[in-house]
Amino acid sequence: MNESIRKMDTRLILDKLPYEPPFLFVDGLDRVDEMGIEGSFTFREDMGFYKGHFKDYPITPGVILTECCAQIGLVCLGIFLMKEDKAPQNLKIGLSSSEMEFYKPVFPGERVTVTSKKIYFRFNKLKCEVRMHNANGELVCKGILAGMIKTESNG
Amino acid sequence: MGNDAKYEQLKDIIKIYLPEDVSVDHITPESNFLEELNINSANLIDIVLDVEDVFDIQLENEDMDQMQTVNDAIEIINKKISDK
């Protein structure tokens, strides 16, 4: 796969994401193929949840880290995997299971990288092994996520 | 392998995915996976993948659509095995 095709793929994927701020947790994708994906996100200091998590001690909630892993690792990869099925329109997605372990805190302003390896994608269910690393290359969290992803047209 | 043996094997697969409030005794040949056994559609796919492994068959999207009850699953398994 050459560089220009890869760029086009990642742009198309980002355009199809059904999220927007304050609940978009993907800045860019570095790599994608049939087997997996890699992307990144920077948690800006002004993100709303830092006001309450925790009081006077802002730290990124685990559920938000999980969401970031899911948006990059499941949804972006799922959109890529479905592209053969024509352009996904009216994308319908839902997280069906998550089993995550957390190792390092992520503070406001930190940039993280998510890598996801496909376990299987069958009957509209995508199951992946995801890992998040911080800018120092340390493992922040990892786990297994699964979700249903389909378009209105294929049921 | 007869249908009874298949049914027992299928039950062993299904029970892994039953929600807490549904016991293995609730499973009957007529049970509807989604409506009666309260299995969600994501877990139904895991059941299908396990069925593929255990019976060494491959299911297609149409089979998935038809597989509403335990009996439907047995029928599909029989058909796939005889087509092999």
C-alpha cells in the first residue's frame, strides 16, 4: 500500500467519524490496514471533565481513555474494514464489551497513541486488542474491546 | 452425531453467554436467543463463532439472520455438516 493511498484512507475515515467535540477523541491516524490501526489524541487542558475528575486534581477518567481506545481502535478500524461494503452511510455503532486494565495516569495536555489489533470482524461485530501509550512510550492501558458496527443499508 | 448430542454441545456453548438472570435450565429447543434467553446480538455472534469452531463449519450472513431459536441453530448446523 503506497503512501498516498494510506493518506486518503485515513482522511476518509476521519470524515466519517460520527463524533464531534467535546466527545471526539481522535486527532489523527498514523497507520491502518486490514489487521489493525494506530492513531493519536491529545487531551487538551481545557477539556470539561477535568473540572470534576478530580476536584483540584485533574486526571483523565478511565472511561474517557477507554472511549479514546474505542473511537480509534474500534470505530476508525471498523470504518476502514467496511469500506469494501461501499461507503458507510448512516453509520450505526455500539460498544458491546470492554475489559480494560489501567497502568499509568494521563494528565491534562498529554498526547497518547492507541494501537489496535483486530481479533475478528464478523457479522458486523469487531473485536480488538487495544493498547494506549503515552508520549514517553509507557503503557497507559490495554484491553479487549468489542462493538457492533453497521450501516443502515446492510441491516 | 445425533441431534441430542448436538443439542447438548450447543447448550454448553450457549450457557457461557447467558445473562445472570437466565439459568441453563431455561434453554429449550424452542428458545429464542434474543427474546427469551436475553442474549444480546453481540453475544449471539460469539455463539456463532464458537459453533463454527466446535462443529468445524462456517456460517454466512443469511444463516445468522435465520438463526433465531436453538432449533434453528441445530438445523443450520445439520445443513452445514451435510453440505461439507
